[in-house]
Amino acid sequence: MRSPHTANRLPIPILTYHQISLSPDRGAGFRSLYVAPAAFARQMACLHLFGYQGLSMSALMPYLRGEREGRVVGISFDDGYLNNLSQAMPVLNRYGFSSTCYVVSQYLGKTNEWDLPVGVVQTPLMNAAHLREWTRGGQEVGAHTRHHVRLTQTSPAGCVDEIETCKAELETVIDSPVRHFCYPYGEFNAEHAELARSAGFDSATTTLRSRCHGEEDMMQLPRVPVLRATTLPLFWLKVSTAYEDRRRLP
């Protein structure tokens, strides 16, 4: 039986992206979650220049388990935006990088409707055909619940459905196992982590800020946010220093 905790000797950053697109006009909600395509391309070029390999969560697991060592970063995208396919994947492929996109299974081919109450601009999400194109391009699909719910405000039975059924629905779409999960809004508790483990996921990522160190719970992995305002020097600090580790909440 594999250990439920990480065993890497050196810290490993897991980068978090949302949209790879020019940001909407000033005043729009969550503008910070847009990274311009040119900025994303520079960030991936920076990783490649300094000898880092960008990896999906499945490809990253041997490193997190301490079975391999190397200059690696995890690359993750939340929500399943179509611009991840059109703007990010060509850049990832240019450098031989892989990534994991966490998808909301009941919103395939729709928009980020869960953001309507807070005034976020609606953006197309990948549909089933897009997801299959994503995986054919060497990228990975992860689960992000069925409806992008707040698990801490959802009934126990509802949480089981959102986590387990999302996995099953996505596996049907891509005809391949879905092994990694991400908590919507970063909201979860110990019970949700156990649900993710019981559902058969190998890992679950959070919005806790830090690189991954040894002895992290595989169902509560921290990540490194990359935002609209993340300059290239700041990006490098986030990846290669303890910059994000110091921002981890106690």
C-alpha cells in the first residue's frame, strides 16, 4: 500500500492557473485569475531555460513519493476553460510539458456559471470533444466536482455525489482513469479529504499556499498561485525559493 503522505526530499511547486487569456476590463470580477498568453509563454520558457520539467499530477507522483528526484514543477489549471486548450496546450507541447486540468463535469461545453453571482465574465469551458483533444495532446484531466460546489456548504450525501460521480462522469468522457481531484474554492475539511481518498483519487490539491514538502497529506497538497500580476521575476521566486512557503497559513 502506498504511503498517504509525500516523501520528496526537496520542495516541489505545483503551479495553479485558471484562465490563459487577456483579462477583461477593469472592474470585472476576479481579473487576477487571468494570465495573458504571452506571460504564460514566458513562464514556461523560463522553466525550460533553467532545466525544469513541467508535469501533470500523475507524472509528478513519483517525485512526490520520493521515488525520483529532479527539477520538476506540477502544472495545474482549475475549472476547464477552453482557453487552456487553445492558448496553454501549444506552449506546453513546445517544451514537452504536461499538466492537469481540473474539470467541472456537469458544465462541459457551458460557461463558468457558478461565478455569475459575483459578476465574473462568462467564458467558454471545454466540451467532451475538447477534453479528448486535451488528453490526446498529452495533457491530463482531473476532477473538480460536478457543479463547482462549496463542499463545506454541501450535505454529506451531496459531497459524495459531487466527488465520486464527477470522477465517473469524466472517466466516461475521456475513456481513461481520473486520478486527481481539486477542491472548488479551496474549501474542504478532513471529512472531504477522506471522501477524496475513498473515491480512489491519488491526490487532491488545495489553495493553501506553499511548495510541496515531505510529509504532506496527498489529499491536502498546497499549490503556488500564478496570477495576472505575477511578473517573471516574481514567478521565479515562487518556483525556486521559499517565497510561497512563507505565505502558508498555520
